[in-house]
Amino acid sequence: MKLHQASTAAAALLVLSLTATACGKSDSGDGGDKGGKINIGVKFDQPGLGLKTPDGSFAGFDIDVATYVAKELGYDAKDINWKEAPSAERENLISNGDVKFVVASYSITDERKQKVDFAGPYFLAHQDLLVRAGDKSITKPEDLNSKKLCSVTGSTSAQNMKTELAPKADLLQYGGYSECLTGLENKAVDALTTDDSILAGYAAQKEHQGKFQLTGLKLSDENYGIGLKKGDADLQKKINDALTKMESDGSWEKAVTANFGSANYKNEPAPKIG
Ligand code: GLU
């Protein structure tokens, strides 16, 4: 090899290795989709929806929906990196490219649509209250105005309470709903508010059986969507197609029964997608 050829080859190698460095990191803003992997944001502490189990595996309706959609996009279950997506972090995780999409009891709202796009909706839940079993003092939102209420930062649940349902309640906001449960049990708080789909999962957990009850108040409509990067119409369409297929081939109904069946949760029918 002549000298100038050698240096051209070296320069080409340098460019190649620089490119490889730039793309090689798993959190390089591409949602993990280089190297056949995909990063998906889910909840880790919501039994029935998104739960990281003690053996490190993941279970729940959102996990099943995410796995189905990933498969339709060309990713096997083993190629999914599950990333925790706390309520207040979801828009950031999407905008930063840390995840390709978020399936995390994520309600479609106009405010969130300023920052991200949504596929779906794929599920309809309603805001409700979880109280201690036998507590008859809380039967409507106004009853909370003199009580301690627990919810989560960045959620529609906390927002709805503050702005309209119970503005005078003593509202405590944590990073995740599971953090409210101990407080409810030991009377540090009087109620936990979020979607009935999430509360049903907590009430049905073995360690909580007989301790809590849902009030059954349908305080809002929460249409769950799959959050994705704003402007990615191609991905949005592909996810909508996957969700449509999941409903039409019976997988949606199967996932609902498998994940909510034991929680005695009366789900709404599958919503119309798109
Ligand atoms: N679905 C509501 C929301 O997106 C409450 C549940 C949650 O925080 O994930 O804010």
C-alpha cells in the first residue's frame, strides 16, 4: 500500500470508529433501536399494568401491549430493554430519546400533546379513590377537603384534584403510587387517588387483601395512549396499526383478562384507535 492510500485508509477507519462511538451507546437518543434493541418506558410498581417482579421479569397489561407492539415493529421480547417511566418523567424520556415509546398508564391530554405525540388510545380508565376498608367518611371528592390525600407528581390524578375535584385537600405528592400505600395503611394519609385500573391492582395484592377499598367514583376519563416523539408520524401509524391488530385478533381481550381478571376490575370495552 502506498503512503497516501494508507493515510486515506487510516482516515476512513478513524471516521468509522468515531461513528461507531457516537452510535454505540445504548442511551444515545435513538430509543435503543441500534443493534436490534428497543428501549420502552413502563411503570415498575403498578401490579396489573406495569410491574417489575422480584425475579426481575415484567408483568402487566401495559407490558403485554408494549410487547405486542414491539413484535409488530420487528423486536422480539428478548430485545426489549424496560426503562422505568415515573409519571413526571415520561415526556422527558421520550423527548431525550431515552425510550422509543412509553406504555405507562399514560393518559392522552392536550397539555402533554404539546411535547409528545400519542398512538392509541388503547384503554379507558377512570380516576377513583382508594381508602381504608370500612372507611365511610369518604364517599365523594368534597369529603377530601379536610383530609390527607396522596398522589403522584406529574399525574393527571394530582392535577384534577388540585384544580377542580378537591382543591382544599391536604395533597401529598410522591414519585410513584406504591409509595402512598404504606401511608394509607398506617393512617398517615386518608386516601390515594389515581386511575381505578391502578388502584384495583393494589387492592388485590395478597399483602393488601381486606385492607383497602375503591370508592367506585368515576371522577374522570383517562384514555391511555402510547407516547412517542413529537412529529414521528411514521412510528405513530405503525403503533396504531399494531394496536388495531391486537384488538382484532383477540390479544387485547386476552391481555385484559390475564392481567385484571384477578383484581375484580370491570374494564371498559376497547376504545376506538386513532
Ligand atoms: N393516567 C394518569 C396519568 O397519566 C394517572 C396514572 C399515572 O400517573 O400514570 O397521569
